[in-house]
Amino acid sequence: MPLQRRHALVPAVIALVAVAAFAVAWFAARTEWARGIVASQVSAALGLPATVASLDIGFFPSPTLEIGGLEVAQPPGFGEAPFLEAGRVGLRLPWRSIFGAARVEAVSVSDAKARLVTSKDGRANWSALFPEPPAGTEAPEPSAWYVGALALERGNVEVRDEGDGSHWQVAGLALDATDVAPATEFPLEVKLAALIGPNTIHYAVKGRARLDPDAGRYEANGLEFRGWAGGDPLPLAGAELTGALRHAAYEGATGVAKLDAGQFTFGGVPATFDGSLKLGGPSVAGAFRVSTEPFAPRASAIIFGHPLPATTDPTAFESLQLVATAALKDGMLRLEPVSGRLDDTNFEARIVPGERFVRASLDRIDLNRYVPPAATSLRKKKSTLEAAVAELAKFDLDAEITIAEARVSGVVVHDAKIRVERDGQHSP
């Protein structure tokens, strides 16, 4: 055979060899051996045993890998249900990644579910993820990976604390991000629905995120969010939440998440906020500051499903403004101090919502404005005070309110004190 003809056959031979190699790889991907290799790689990365139910690969126009039925087992002591499962995980790679470049054109995950559990002794199952390398291991190279497009749909997260018996769930989780790389900002959009006790929450947020796994720092900037919340104590119709957050950050070394320069409108109440959370301990701890603009409390109370009572003066409860510092510790939320202005009255307070505990002091108030219309014929101080206190008792509070100057039926009372107890008893 002439040499020229032999050279002409070389491309054809290479093509046949390539097709044969692709065919072998295609058939091999369907074997238990191949599924075991992928599962062992997932196990090595996460630090927990993993299994793969199915595996498929493609080559044109670019290499693809599709994993079906991925399950990651729980650490010992956290039950039999998988820690993580995904119905489908798809990866599309550029050809150069076959030769070692850490680039992925697209990652898609669907029908994924994570079960996050904290045991009675305070251990968290997710603490077993990403084990530390053995002592003496050389420091890893700086992260240098890239994901062109990242998508999650129909995600589900269950969170259970066996210590206090609490349980909540995030369902319908969807995520879209592009140009994801370490220490680089990228656009992000997240949508979810959550069930927390009797409450249902729908939520969507978009903005820009930045991941720096080498430094253990994770940030988001320019966030805009919109949502809806319903369920007790909110009415069936729920209340809308909209707002924005300039900056959020989490430091892995300290376990502290910070929120800066936030603003929201919830149930017709406009406010600004900032604060921090300490994560990773036996319980979440945090501190926040919330400041509202003046708003009409009657309208907001209707939205929240607890209309304010009719009053002698129809302009009562016309305006309210609040500034509150909140602290969360050992599962208890405390609002201290709380200050603000209701109509013409300035006040300061301490509030523990979980215990219905209220201690407040007012500079001055005309109680005649806030009693029910039926009390207008009662001209005695005692009757008017009792009518005002009876309205407070309806909220089942442990309350003590001190009033520097109270106007009652034409009489000015100094240093008045109103006491309301949880069993419905009260005394002016």
C-alpha cells in the first residue's frame, strides 16, 4: 500500500479507536464497578459513606456525567435515614477538564434532600462533613475551581433538634448562580418555602455572593428579598415581607454571621435592622437592632390578625414608632431596651415574648382616649382605669406599666402603676 494512502487512513483509525474507547467508557459507566468509583470519590470528599444507584456518561458536544440516586449516610448515632440524597446530579465539563483543569460548565441537582440533626448531647450530624486532613499533611493548594452555571431545583432541608424537640422544614428550594469561583463575586438567586411549627413562609432573594473556602469566609452583597408569612399568630391570608440588605457575612473561624444595613416592610411596618448570630454552639445566640418608621398600628394589627379594640377617641392608635434591641440566648428572645412613641406618649420597655413578660414606663398618657366607647358614661377614675386595664388583660400578659402622668376622667394621676397577671387578674 502506498505511503500516502497509509497516511490517509491514520485519521480514520484514530476516529475508530476514539469511538471504541467512548463505547467502552459508555458501557463501563453502567457497571457496579463504575458506580463504586464515583461513590468512593463522594465519600472521600464528604467524609461519610455514599452510594450511587445509576450512572450515565456522554461525550458530545462536551463530556457529561449524570448520577442518579445518590445517597450519603448519616454519621453513627443519627439514625438510618440518609443524611443527604439527590434524585439526580448532572455535570457538564469542557474537554480540557478531562486533562485536569478544575472547570465545570454546568452543575444541576434536582430532588435533593438534606436531614440536619442536632443530638441531645449537642452534636450536629453536619460536623462530620469535610474531615480535617491528618496531622503533618501539607497545606492544600489554593482553591482554583470554576462552575459556569449552578442550578438546584426541588430541594428540601429538614432540621431537627432532639434536645428541645424542635423541627422545621425548607421545601421547594431552588437556586441559580453563574460564574461561581472562589473569592469572586457572582450573581445568585434563591427561592424557598419553609414550614416552621404552625407557620408557612415563602421567600425569594437575589443579589451577589462571594465564597472564600480557603479563608472560611462567605459573603453576600446587594440582596433584595420578597416573601410571605402565614400561620399562627398571623391570619390565613398572611403578611407580605419585602426589603433589602446591603451586606451579609459569615466567618467560619468564629461561627459569627453578621447582617449590615438592612431594611424591610412587613405587614405595613417599615423598618431598618442590623445584627449578628453566633452559630455552631449548643444553641443559636444573636443580637439585633430594629428601628421602625412611624406607622399606623391599627392597619398593621388587622394585617397580623389581631385588630385593636374600638376606642372612645377614634384617632387613638394613630401613630407608633419603635426602636428595639433584641438578644437571643438559650432559645429565649429578649427585647431590651424597647423605646418609642405611641401617639403623644413616649415609652420605654423590657419584653420577653416567649413568657408574655412586659415591663414598661410611660411619660404621660390620656387614658380616656383608649378606653372602649361604652366607658364614656363612666366618670369615675376607678371605672376608667379598670376599663383600660381590662383591655390589656385580654392579651394574657404578665405586665407592669408605670405612668408618670395619667389623665383619667378629668383627673391627673401621678406615678400610677398598672399590674396585669397571666391568670387574667389585674389591679390598677
